[in-house]
Amino acid sequence: MGPLFYVIAILGCGEAETQCEEVAVAESRYQSLESCTSATAAAMAAYGDALYPVVVAQCRQAGAPAARLLSRDVDLPEPPMAQPLRRASSPAARPAFTRL
């Protein structure tokens, strides 16, 4: 048995009851699960344009089959917090400037 290393599998997921499909495997190899996991954001940036509603990066041992994952099992990120609307101030409320 050769050395153990991890790869990042890119999975494309469709609707809730369908199984995610392996779209690609990143070329980089990682010696620990932690280092692989920390590289998933960069992998998503590189492979995030796959034509699926949801794209997932998943670390796994090299040579291991892709995990069976259903779309409904994917933890989606929370939507960003909405920024409160700021209203423009009226001209009377703006500070006056003098020309030099």
C-alpha cells in the first residue's frame, strides 16, 4: 500500500432527491484531511462554474470512491445578512463647504 493522501472531489448536485455526481477531482494532493479541508474554498473558486444548481467540494482519500451524497443532504451556506438601507440626507442636513 502506498502513502495515504487526500484529494478534493468536486460534486455537482441537482434537485433534492437526486444523487450528486462527481464533476472533477482537483490535481493537488494533501497529506492530511485538515490541509485538504482548508483548500476546499480555493477549489470551489476554480471549479464553481459547473452547470449544477449546487456545487460541493469534498475531501476524500485518493483512490476511494466518491461518497454517496444527495442534494438535500448538502449544508448550504446561510445567505449574507442584508445591509440596512441608508437614506440620503437632505441638502439642509449636509455640512456647508466654503470655497477657498
